[in-house]
Amino acid sequence: MQDKALYAPVPPVSAAMRGRCPRCGNGRLFDGFLETAPGCKACGLDYKFIDSGDGPAVFIILIVGFIIVGLALYVEVAYQPPLWLHAILWLPLTLVLCIGSLRPLKGLMIGLQYKHKAEEGRLTGGAPK
């Protein structure tokens, strides 16, 4: 990805986490909740380079799972509540944390891709020497 456009320096990671273009910080990064726009309407950056894959979801599962399991174990050992209370406490909290952090984390991955000019790997051909 060769980006030769000149724009005022915008921190691409923080801009993308806010759902803004990583190059100019003004255009929208997302069309829907997680659907990325085809390009930035403010600076014209083509978003074809975006490929966050399953990375954000995997990180969220690991991070939120660690938090929820730790809290659930603490509550179980300290208070020994019935199972129905565990369900009332942890299921909604898990949903809120997962859904609430998915879009910013996807923006973070996109911002990092832009900042580090990450592209799909390509084989150069020929045998290694």
C-alpha cells in the first residue's frame, strides 16, 4: 500500500478507534456497525487494504473471557450465590463487554494496518538459496 497523499498528521490508531479514517481523521470508517465503508469521503482513501479478519473477535473472547471468569470465580468463592444469580450477572455483562468493544477493537486493528502499511503476504517465486 503506497499512500502518497499529504495530510496533517493524525494518529491513525486513535482515529480508527473512534470510527474515523486513519489518514485524515474526518471521514467515516464504518458504514454499519462493523461493515467498513468502501472509502473515505473526506480524503478519498480507498479502504481495500482493510483485512482485520477474526483478530478483533479472538482478542475480545480472550480478554472478556478472562475478566468474566475471574469475576465469576471470585463471586462464587466469596459469596456462593445460586446458579441462576450467576446467569443473571454474567450473561448480560458478557454481551455488553463483547458487543461494546468489538467496533473500537476492529478500528484499532485497521488503524494498525494503516500505520504499519500491512498488506497481504505474497510469494516472490523461486526457490530459497
